[in-house]
Amino acid sequence: AQKITQTQPGMFVQEKEAVTLDCTYDTSDPSYGLFWYKQPSSGEMIFLIYQGSYDQQNATEGRYSLNFQKARKSANLVISASQLGDSAMYFCAMRESIDFGNEKLTFGTGTRLTIIP
Amino acid sequence: GAVVSQHPSWVICKSGTSVKIECRSLDFQATTMFWYRQFPKQSLMLMATSNEGSKATYEQGVEKDKFLINHASLTLSTLTVTSAHPEDSSFYICRGTGGYEQYFGPGTRLTVT
């Protein structure tokens, strides 16, 4: 079974609109972390936002927020007021252990977001 | 802030030759380095995990004799692709972790002709 599932291979969104990128995960580990990364065409992985499994509130970072629904095992990324520069590949990733030295990240297949002017 | 640098950013080599990719952590000590490979339009796939001073742990299906990883210090890890073939052409990216810090390198695009 896939540990991280991103069901939207591609999305087209009008500039200035909000966009939600879906991510569901599967783990039996009570301690885990969820990440979202942006990968532009240059290839670099840009960290956007992090949610820990024990965090009581949904994470927010500027225009990015994470809609964390633990019971549903979903961690959707919401980008408010999208900009042309948001066009990129977006990856959801999970870290299943917080033990130092064992912080593997498992990545979803990604969603290619295109912002339309 | 701390970053991980990666060198070279891109390389073209002939089939049968070896290529070394370096990842250096700046302003933090990377006790663990993860090496990923990303084929075009695909996700990042973990190749191996290396802890400073120890032998690397390879993921299933990754040939340890072909992808040599050295992590001799807390600031430098290297991946050597030996006897490269066109199917090794890919984007290679490292990720260093130390304590609560973790940073990706900018990646190396390898093309084998």
C-alpha cells in the first residue's frame, strides 16, 4: 500500500484563486511528521510547511496552510491567493520516526500545479 | 542559515566512466545524509542512508557496488556512480539531517551518453 498518496497529477488554477492540493497517508506509527515541498523546474526542493502528528493546531506559513485531518489521515496543502510563481511540482512527504538518524522521508508522486494568468 | 551545497550541479559523462557527486553541509553538522534519485516526471526515491563514520544502508534494489557512498565527516558526503550507463541518467539529490535540522541539496543532474 502507498504510504503517501497524491491523487492529483496536475492542476490548473486561475491566478489569485486559492488552491488545495490533496495528500493522504498511511502509517501505524503514532509519531510522525508531514511535509510539503515545492520543486520548481530548477529541481531544488523548497520546504513549505510541516505538521507534526501531535500538533494540536494546523500549521500555517504565510500563504501556505496545512489542513490536517488526523482521523482521515489527510494533510492537504492550501495555497491562498495563488501567484504565477507558484507554478511548480508539489510533493507531500512523511517522516515516520522522530528518532535522530532515522528520519527517512517517503514522498508522494507529486502534483504539478500550473497557475493561469 | 544552514544549507547543503551539492557539486556539480550538472554533469555529462561517457558510458563506463565514474562520476562523483559531493554534498557539503554548511553551518550545521549532518549526522545523516540521505541520497535520492529522481527520474523525469517522477517522485524522489530513496537510494541510501549514511551516518557519519558508518557504512551506508542501501534501499532494496539499489546496487551498493555501483553507487558508492562515503560519509567520512559531519560536513561531507559523496556519492560515486561507478561504470555509469545511460539508464543511470537522473537527478540526484542529497538531504542532510542533524538534530532537528534537515536540508536538501540543490541536486545534480547526471546525463550519461
